[in-house]
Amino acid sequence: GPERLVALALPRTADLVVAVLGVLRSGAAYLPVDPGHPSARIKHMFDEATPDLVLSTSDVAKHLPWVDPILLDDPVARTAPDVDPTYVPAPGPSPAHTAYVIYTSGSTGAPKGVVVTHQGAAALMATAIDRLRISPETRSLLFASIGFDVAFFEMTMALLVGGTVVVVPSHLRVPGPELTEYVADQRVTHLCLPPAILGALPPECELPAGATLLCGTETVPADLVGRWGSTV
């Protein structure tokens, strides 16, 4: 319920998206943990945020010896009843309750946890849905690290109106034809890529015509605007 924090240390699969939605549906807040980040950063997050519960998998958890997680790939967890008959739902969250806690990069010191409320998250999504014309036909690409704030934006804006989120596998989160072919094969309509990725795409790489491309988080060079502005 509200005021509870659940850490999600999960690989980039559909289970990650389901876990985020499940935590939010319960009224709790989630702490996204990218298993690919340095162990010192992850331990700092756990030590400071002190989550009430950790969800992980056996492959990821073996690199997190300081936590005692629930393993989603544990056969016992997989076969557990969907509903506990003795469970009494807690009151739902208010707009001021925490939706998730995101940690800064730590480029100017130790990473710091930033609390995002339900009110703030809802306002962001309402703006995105309106300005980006998100619809049930939208297929949004989850490219960002789950530990980066953009991931919430990529993951939820389409789902809120009945659209689809497409999770990029870890091995495809690099610039190259494999990435753009994946985007085309998955019929992605909305994607957010940082300038470093866009700028490193070879000339033969193309994105689907008519797709909505967002680029940010750092300065976007004029040549990137010129290259992609007329094609997507």
C-alpha cells in the first residue's frame, strides 16, 4: 500500500513492465534498479532507500548479495495463488503519495533519490498523451534504462490509452542496423533516443516513416535535426 517501497531489480523483459504496473496498482511505490549499473551504485540505492520488498530473478540476484529478494523465476513464486483470501487491500494512494523513486546519475556527487508523486506522474502522462497524440494504435519503444526517468514516460504513455509498449532487449540498445530493424519489425510509432545513439547510427539506418521521434536529455546537434527532422 501507500508509503511502501518495492525495489525492482529485473532484466529487460515483459515481467519488468508487469512488475511496475503491479506495484503501482497495489498503491506502493517502486524503485527501479538497472542490473547493468555498477554494484556500488546499486548498493548505495538500497542502503539509502531501504525498500520494503525486492523483486528480482535468480540471475540478477546473485550479483546482489546484500538483499533477500522474491525471485520471480522461482517455481514457488510462479505457482503461488494469485489472490490471498486473507488479504485486506490497503486504502489507495492519494495524488501526493509516491509513485516511484528515481536516482540521479551521481555526476556531481553521490546519486540522490528523487521522489515522483502520483500527481506529478499523472500530469506528465496527460501532457504526453495530448501533445504526442497517443492512441490505442501507439507502439512506444522502451529504450531507456529502467533506472532513468525517461523509462517511466516510455513505458506508460501508450499503456494508459490501450496502446503497446515494446521493450528493447539489452543487446539491441546500441546504435546499428539491428536496432533500427527491430524498431521496424515491431512497428514502433513513438520512440525516444538520446543524441549519442542517433548520431552513431550509420547512414543506411532508417526509422519508420511517420514515426514520432523524441531526442533529448542532452544538447541535440543541428545536423541530427537536419538528418532526422524530414524523415520521421
